[in-house]
Amino acid sequence: MSEPTKEELMARIAELEKQAGAKKSGKLEFKVGDKGGVSVYGLGRFPVTLYYEQWIRLLDAGEDLRAYLEANKNRLKLKQTT
């Protein structure tokens, strides 16, 4: 197998950069890990991983969490929209 040319390498780099840019679209992705936890990608730098029961508890507390966030909004750090 021969070594790739400079042009082939540059094309591959451009392709990978395009793929990486697409992943930063703000879309959430879900994956099941080897140990059975569900990870959510796209919220921040690192994924959030919880097990089934934990996700169910969190989802069941959704209304309470939303109310808590609204009640404490003035104390929270929010992203500035420009």
C-alpha cells in the first residue's frame, strides 16, 4: 500500500473538519454505553451519562426542575445571546 499524496491528505483533513463542524450543530445525540448507561452528547464538553432508573427519575422531576430554574434564574449563569 502506497503512502497517500499531499492532496489526498488535505482532502481527508477537509472532510474530517467538515464532519467535526457538523457535530457542533447543537443537536443532542444519545448512545448506550458498554455498561448499560445512556449518554447524552451535545450539552457541553463532556457527555452526561445516567442509568435507566436515573433518567426516569430526572424526567419525572422535569416540572419541578423547570420551576426551580425559573425561580432561581437571577442567580444562574446564562449564555449571552448576541
